[in-house]
Amino acid sequence: MDALESHLAPQLDHSRDFFWHRLRWRAVRRHVPVGVSLMLVDVGAGAGLLGEYLAAERPRVEYRFVEPIDSLRRGLEARFGAQYGVGAGEPYPDASIVTLLDVLEHQEDDNRFLREIAGKMERGGRLILTVPALPTLWSGWDESLGHVKRYTRATLEAATSGLPFRRVEMGYLFPEMLLAAFVRRRRRATDAATDDAAFPDLPPPVNRALYAIGSATQVARRVLPAGTSMFAVYERR
């Protein structure tokens, strides 16, 4: 089991309440209508946290998943049903929303990957994605998880260059985590050991405080000058 698989596998039980995941879901859910029946395809679904959040807060959304890692896909099939899995080469003709949550940074050719995604979507469908931000924050953690790059507004725009997408929203998330990210980067410069890819176990009061801070900063996500992640929404033209 490689580092990425080890990182993703325990998230459903270990990290469901982790502030970072809940804040990422908070950003996503703003673009998922309440009380509306629609289909969402979660590409690179990992442990299926998004499916759990949808079931709790958007129960009328039909959750479909795409997951290339065998062990994770089997876990998704056991939890949600094999009939809700989508093959890597299958189109998404009925999907109103496609999500790429921390998936794009693993692709050697991000423009080509997004072109393939666009080819599977219907006109008017929405693509919601998150990626790690700022190349200056590159650390052993990125290397452990098999990241190819960290993004800026310019490089994320370049990833969609020439593709049939209209940008709806783009901005940074987690500005409050910048200091911790710079510390992690500094560790890489002084320690040859590869960073542990697992999310830390935080005391509940700390986790709650970080969620509260992140909820406040997320309101200004469209105008923030920096953050440790980027959030973007595109419409398939």
C-alpha cells in the first residue's frame, strides 16, 4: 500500500470530522443545490467522504464515484453499492456536477486530463475542483503523496486553456494554514526524511477552533491573495 493509498484509506472513519475535510466540503456544498435531485460524479473519490457528506446534507443527490485504486474502489462499492461506480472510460451524460477534489495535482498532463473530463461531461454541467496551492509551499508531504505540482491562479487557468470550460469561481482556501505549511516546507530543507502523509490527530478543541477560523476566512475566498489550497468551479460550455 503506497503513501497515497495509506493516506486515503482511513479517512472515512479517521478524518470525517477533521476540520480540513469539513471546510473543503463547506466550499463544495455552496454549489450543490438543496432539495434538488441531480447526479454528482466524484472522480478520484478516495474513501468516499464526499458521498458521506452528501448523504447527510444533500440526500437527494445521487452519488457516483470513479476510483482507480483497487482497494479503495472495493471499499466504495461495499459502502455505496457497485452499481454506483463509474468506469474510468465511461462518460457522465446524466451528471449535473463532476468533482475533482485534490486529484488534478497527481496528473502529469493536467490539460490533457481535463480535456478527457470535459469530453465526458454534458453542456451546462459543473466541474468543481480543489488543488494544493503555491509552489513555494512544496514539501516532502507533496512528494509522499505523488503530487506533480502545486497551483497558482495562473497555472490553474493554464490547465483549462483551450478547453470548453467557463470559469464560474476561483479562489484560495486555508490562508490560516500558511504558516504551518511554511514550517513543513522548512522541515524538508533540514530533514532528509520523507514527511508523514497522514493527517494529524488534533485535540477536539483545536479541531473546532480551526474549523471556526476556516469558516470565517472562507467567506473571502474569492479575493484572498493566498492560501494552502485553491478552489475553482467551471461550467462545461
